[in-house]
Amino acid sequence: MQKLEIICPVQVLSEEELAVADLQLVRAACEATSRSYAPYSSFSVGAALRLADGTVIQGNNQENAAYPSGLCAERTAMFYAHAAHPELAFDTLAIAAHDGKGFTARPVTPCGACRQVMTEMAKVSGHAFRVLLYGTERIYLLEDARMLLPLSFDL
């Protein structure tokens, strides 16, 4: 029997430690939460995706009474970016969440479906992209989105 050990390196940062461009992207993700449609959960998630040419695409979660017809912020941003700019690789995706009282203290991680889409978008573009997960107490930085789902589904 062979044992496989999977390691996911994550940098834990404060806002002060972020590069200016990354801080701007995190702020864009925070701002995107204000346009979330979350009347059922009252949990607003915003995403901001910087493309290879510097373009920033925002997305937010969109709920629906006919659950699970809604869509997560991450996939909203990624699907729009790929539809509008299929020739551009993703550079960095920032994610922030607001629970109605304020932004979450600890970073909120993407759901499994979003992780799968991140993995596939990296594969499609042939380019790894970074992920910033925002929390008021700390920010997680992953250099490769695929690390969030190391045993992803692949054909």
C-alpha cells in the first residue's frame, strides 16, 4: 500500500502585509458583497478576480427561493470573466464574506463546486492563479487555486 500525503501551503497575512494590488483586490471583493442577493441566508459573499491584463471582474452570491438555483460569488466572477475574456488567464481571485453584522473575522473558504471550477479554469488557461481569502483577523494567500482541491475531478 502506498500512502499519499497532500500539503496545502497557506500564507497567513494581515492587510498591512499585502501588496498594494492585492489589497485593492481584497477591497473590491469586500465592496462586491454590497450587491449580493442573499435574502434567505443574510450571508453576502463578494469576489474580485484580476485577469492577466489587470482587468478586475467582480461577482457576488445570488440566492433564489428555488434553492439551489443560486450561484456563489466565486463562480459568478469566474464564469463572467471567462465568457467576456476567454483569452485572458486569471491572475488572482479575492473572496470576502459579510454576515449582516460585519465582515467575517476568519476567512471563508470556497465551496467544493467553486473549488472544482477554479481547478478547471487554471487547467483551461494553462496558468495557475492565486487566491486571497479575506477575514478581518487574517487573510489567507494560496499561490495556486488548485491547492484548494488537490484531488479534483478530471477527465
